[in-house]
Amino acid sequence: MSRAGFNRKTALATLTMVLAAEAADADVLWAIKGPIAAFQHHRGITHSFVGAPFMAAATLAFVWLLYQWRSPTGKPRILRCKLPVRWGYLYWLALLAALSHILLDYTTAYGIRMFAPFDWRWYSWDIVFIVEPVILLALIAGLVFPALFGLINQEIGARGKGPSGRAGAIFALVCLLLVWGYRDFQHRRALHAMNALLYQGAVPLKLAAYPYWVDPFHWHGVVETEVFFQTLPVNSMKPAVDEESQAHIYYKPEETPVTQAAKASYFGRVYLDWAVFPITQTEKLQGAFPGYLVRFQDLRFTYPEDRSSHRLGGWVLLGPDLRVQEEGTSSQKPSIEENP
């Protein structure tokens, strides 16, 4: 965005926008309090419309400190600028960059709480994979090609006017918008195809389609009915739903005192606040570790090819009296598995 033209109006535009675009991920500091706290606060207030102006201001303050910083010997500032620094304009650039972070996260299936702290609900567009190679290639091309052309111009003695890379940056941003537009079109086709069906004769209460990377026509469909969840592949090119080859039914488990205790735990409350299609599995433990192990998973991320990984899930270990003994995310293991 800076190379698209903003860096022609003030010094430090690129530095400010790069830092502001990443500032929202300062919420990773919650990991100091453990994985569950990190999971609870991830994409929270720093990723909201309320938080963005403050993240932009914090970024600008950091850049101002760098700009004022001189070496102990009194030599010139470490940040040297050819253009004048327009601090008011830089703030609006920082805010724009912070909002771009919110938009990028919104396009994925993980979701974002963009209206926190007034509304803690999660919102997601569900149109691109968490890592989208097509978008990355377009952005990389927007950086690399202008540099190559610049080397060619140096060889032939051509002189550029102003900062380089403007055409490449605009090209990359246009590609990004085109990918989003086409993905959104295919996403709507996938949802329309899913809406036209009954599932095991049941009317869906809720359904969604989640993207694969690269392939804009392949979607991971999830359906919720009164009795079960069903995951199934969706082809948005036709459009058509495959209810046979890779479809999988997850019957909703009976609500028991065990599942209620697990859902009332710290991890259970955090997870159910975030999950869209949550399901639990309960294992009764015997021997040296009597009690219950309740696993949580969100079917959004239970892709057919990756069903066994329990991606972005977690667990709660309960004693025989249903008190919480341990709890954690899928990145951790309960003690009964670490010490079988």
C-alpha cells in the first residue's frame, strides 16, 4: 500500500505502515499466561475497530522515538529522510494499515471480533485459506518485478522519478481484490448448492463452506441438523455436493454431567465462545487415572484429508468427582498421555 503511492507524500510511510499492519498481533503476549489465555485473547481487542486507532497511535509513537533517536556521540538520527515527515498524515496511514490487518483476518475461516469490546461475537468471510499461495505470489511479484526492472533501467541508464515500485504495488493490490471477488463468488455458489439439499432427510439448522488453498472450486462443507453434524466436499464449479465418497456424519453426543462440567471449565467456555460447529468426545478413564477425558473439536477445521489431527481443538481432564484436573489446547497433551 505504501508503494502504491503513499510513500510519495511523506517520509517514513513504508516503515510506519509495515509496523502498523503487524501491530495487532501484539496479542501474542497473552501466551505468557499460557496457551488457553493466548487462545482466549487471540484476535480480540487489538483486532477490532475500537482497537485499531490505538494500535496506529502506538505504532506512530514508536516510529517517532526512532526518528528522534541519535547515537551517544550526537551523530544524526538513525532514520534519515529525503522527504519531510508529515506526522498527522502518517497517523492516517498507520490507521489504514491497521484496518488492513482486520480485513485480511476477516477473509479467513478463523474469524475475528471486529466490534469488540461492544460485541464479542466472531465474524468471518470464509473465502480464503489461512495461507493462500495465490495471494502471496501476487504480493511477492509486486515487490520483485519492480526491483528487476529497476536493475534493467540502471543498466541502460534510465532515470526513475520518485520512489520505485508503484505500478507493481498497484498490480499486486488489484490481484488481491480480484482473488477475493472470485473467491466470494465461488463461496456463494457452494452455499447455494448446500442450501438446496436435505441431509439424511433432515433440514439443516446451519451450514457453511470453508476454503481449500489454491483451488477456488473445492470447499469443505459443514452442516448442522437437530441430531448430527455432517461434513462433505462441495464443488462450486458445477455446483454440486458430494454426499457419498468423503461425507462424514458426527452424531451429537448426549449432554451429561460430564460434558456439562467440561463445558463449564475455563477452556470449555473459551472454546465454545469461538467454535462454530463444536463437538465433544468423552473417554472414561480407568486404572491410575480414574475420571474422564473430554476432547473438543470444531468441525470447521476437520477437513476429510486431515480428520485425525484434531486441529485447533483441546481437552479437559476431569476427576471422578467431575472437578477439573487439567485442561489445555491441542498443542498440549494431558498428563495421562505424556505418562501412560
